[in-house]
Amino acid sequence: MALTEADEKLLERIRKVVAGREGFAEKKMFGGKAFFLNGNMCLGTWKGALIVRLDKANHDVIQAEEHTAPMDITGKVMKGWAIVNTKGIATPRQLKAWIDRAARYVGTLPVKT
């Protein structure tokens, strides 16, 4: 799957937020792009929306938040992941808040090399 124009624009916004942060790396994944923190997948884009990795233990609570939906891109919901729609990341502050949340959680995971 090729990146959409909306994905490309969101990627540019994400790059500005993570620029200079230690441990972040951008990688191609399944025809798209994702950002890894210390070797663990942290966030990415999906059809112009942001996908974020968060604590599985809080999955149901996160899914009930405004502008979120389950990450179901293969026909099976991925626990510990959420899709944040464009309304939830419309401003730089909103986008940064979601990136920071994902980074805080993923930063607790063991480093992968």
C-alpha cells in the first residue's frame, strides 16, 4: 500500500515533533512508515490518521476517548494500539500530546536492538 497525501503530510508533522529526540527512528513498514523508540514500534500513520502504541491494560479506556478507534487494519483489533482520527490531531498541541503519550509508554518497554 502506498502512502496517501494525508499520510505524507502527517509524517512531516510527526518528524517535527520527534526531531532530535533520542532513540527515535523512522522505518518503512508494510508499505507505510512507522516510528520506533529504542527499537519498539511507537507510532505511525494510517490513511491520514495517527496510530499510537499505548498500554494494553488501558485498552478499553483509551478506546472510549474522543477521536480514537480500535486499530483494526487487518480484520483483528490490536490491543494496546489506537487510531487517532484527524480531529484528534488537528493542532500541533494535540499531535504532540498523543506522540508524548505513546513515547512515555513505549519508553517503559525493554530496548530492542
